[in-house]
Amino acid sequence: MPATSIAPHAIAGMIARLDAPDYDRWAAQIRRTGGCRQPINIRGTVTHVDPATGKRLHTYTTHTEPGGILRLPCKTRRASRCPACAKTYRGDTYQLIRAGLIGGKGVPASVSEHPCLFVTLTAPSFGLVHTRREQGGKVSPCRPRRDARPCPHGRVSSCIARHTGDDPQLGEPLCPDCYDYTGSVLFNATASLLWARFADALRRRLATVGGLRLCELRQHLVVSFAKVAEYQRRGVVHLHAVIRLDGPDGPPSPPPPWATSDVLTTAVQGAALAVSVRISTTAHDPVQVLRWGRQLDIRPITTNGGLSEQNIAAYIAKYATKAAECFGTLDHPIRPLEDLDALGLRDHPRRLIAECFRLGALPRLAELRLTHWAHMLGYRGHYSTRSRRYSLTLGQLRTIRMDHVRQQEIATGHLPLFSDDTPLKVARWRYVGRGLPAGDAVLADALTGGSVAAVEGVSA
């Protein structure tokens, strides 16, 4: 950004930071956070003690840090809050998914020979919306209908526009009054339950094919999966899942010969059609049956062209850092008493949020906590889940990275090399806030790959 666009108090803060004698140490802290926009600020000490003698071996204190503060990355996954930390989260998810497809990180390479599918479970229709249609590389009209008749509210259910990929009208209902906002919110709220029932139905069908009882299936076959939720333009979630068949010991063991990709495909198709969730808003309203949509995409994952493991891992990792804010809502909870009109939302997401508040006030739906999850349009599941034996965990990946950093610090002399006896580490930390002052934020952006024009403008 040009220096003229920086507030005067930010320029003064930048000059004070650049002139400070501990600027180099502050810059090193900022680089270690990777450019985190909202670093966690803490004070405290870490003492390494010999557990046998009680002798103090090494002490670290934040008194020697700039301002007496240690700045740590916030580690959020949401790209809308901190792109730098979200990039790390996205990279970890990529490694987790890829390891479950071709091995690595402690997962045997033989796992690539197991039957594996990439499955997309979509939501049903809740009303006509504007969409982008491509045929043969050309964009077709949105919803051309020669015999289109007006809806009960007087709107014609057709659209001859050829929408661009970034058209804000995409996903908007042709008639908001006809759109089933109640069904859309309830589907998001029960999507996790639908997935759980789908997974159970999948195991039952596989047991039937193998001539086994469901309780015996685990002795011959394990269904491993990793999934991620993605918001469509219309504000409902659909799930992308990697589903793999393993032997009874997980990735190290092959599945039985009868468990093939074709068998898995047939089982997925049958399970997706068989499951449903029945729900009603009040005792007098009819029961609403929620199912997966008709569009069921099943693709085999191969290591030699086609849908490769790199494409799948990158695709899932991309949505690991996104949520409903990409659709047009907010990335933080909304209070029921807030004025939705003052939030600057489009009409469609505003109506979905208002419907969450309305349904959340009904005693029959209290357990869904729709009021709390209104900013997620009713979806209350985790963005991504994996089965126990799919691959390693995000925690294990972080431990590997921490061990690597520790070895580097020992090699460069920043930490002492202790003896074989692991010392006792006593840490005392106190939270003192988060974020950076305006001037520090501009400098941090320049130091970690942002616009250096700001620093050059101040220097000039």
C-alpha cells in the first residue's frame, strides 16, 4: 500500500519500531509467526530442571523480548481471519489426506493398492436458483424455459442470463418467497447425522456382500474415510469424502479379495439412497424427510493419471480453510438481537440467518442449537473429519514439525543439548492480548511477503 494510505498514528508507530534497538529481535519474532495477522501475545518463563538433582539447566524468559512479550501464531484455520496460519493448516490437511492415499508419514505405501473412491454427497433442491451452466466450453443461459409460468408470487421461473463465475447473483433464488429456507437450514443442521447414518448403511451393505453379520465385519474389513464440508452458492453444504477399504488391521493389511472398487461403488450408491432424517418443527407441522440429493458423484482414485491423489488432497485441503463466510455470511457467531440489516449481508444469506433464529427459538429444535450456529447457516458439524485409521492426525503432524524446529534450535545453539535424561520443563505463561498495533501490522506484512511499498514510503 502507498504510504499516503497509512494513518498518521500507524506511520508514527512504524518509525518508533524501526528506530527501536531491539528491532532485529522483533522482526525475527514476526518471521517466526509466518506473518500471522493476530498473533497471541504472552509473558512468562520456561525452566528446564534436572529431575534427579533439581539443578536448573536452562531458563527462558520473555523479559529479554521486545516489550517483554513473546508473539505466537494464532493457528486459526479460517483464511478470512489469518491467511498465514490458514496456509499452514491447509498444508497439514494436504499431507494428512495424501498420506492416506499413497502412504508416507508412517502409513505404508501398500495403502495405494486398496480400493478407494472420491465421493461427493450433495443436498436436495430447495427451490430454483441462479446457476452457471457450461456445455462444450460455452456458457449457456441460466434457466431458459419457453413455457415458464409465473410462480404463485408472480415471478417467472426462468433466466436467460449467462452468468460469469464471480456473478453475485449465482445461488440466489429466482423467487425468495418460494424458496424453502426451513428445509435448507434443517438440512445443514442434520448433515452430520445423515453422514453417520450413511456410514452405518455402507458397512451393513458391505457385510451383506461378504456374507457376514455386521458385528463380524470388523474382523475382515475396515471402512476408512476422510471428508470435508463445502458450502454451495445457495448456502447448503455438500460433503466430499475419500472412502477406502482396509483389512482388519487398518492400512497395513489388505482388504479381502471380494472387497473391490466395484463392490464399494455399489454399496455407496445404495447407502446414499437408503438413509434419511425425519424432523418436524412443531407438534402440529408435518414431518419433513431430509435425504441426500440426486446428484451423487463417485470417482475412483488412481495413481497413474485421471483423478490423482495430489488433486484430491489439494481439493480437500482447499476447503479446509473455508466456511460459510465464502458464501456471504460472517466468520463469527451472530447474536439474535443483532440487526441483520446493519451487517451488510445479501438478502439470501440474511434470510437464512433469520430462519436459523426463528427455528432456534422453537422448543422442539432446541437441541440443534440453530441460534448459536446461525453464522454457519445451521451447519454444526466440524469442517473436516476422518476415521481413526485413515492416516496420521493433525496433532502428529504438528509434533513432527515441533521436533524438527527443536533440532534446528539445538543445532544453531539457541537451545542447549541435554543429556539422555529428559529434563523436567516448568512453564509459566500469562496471556496479555492478541494482535499487533497498526504500525507493527504494516511492518509485519512487509517482512513476511506483503507490500514493501509501505516501508519504502516511510523511509522516503
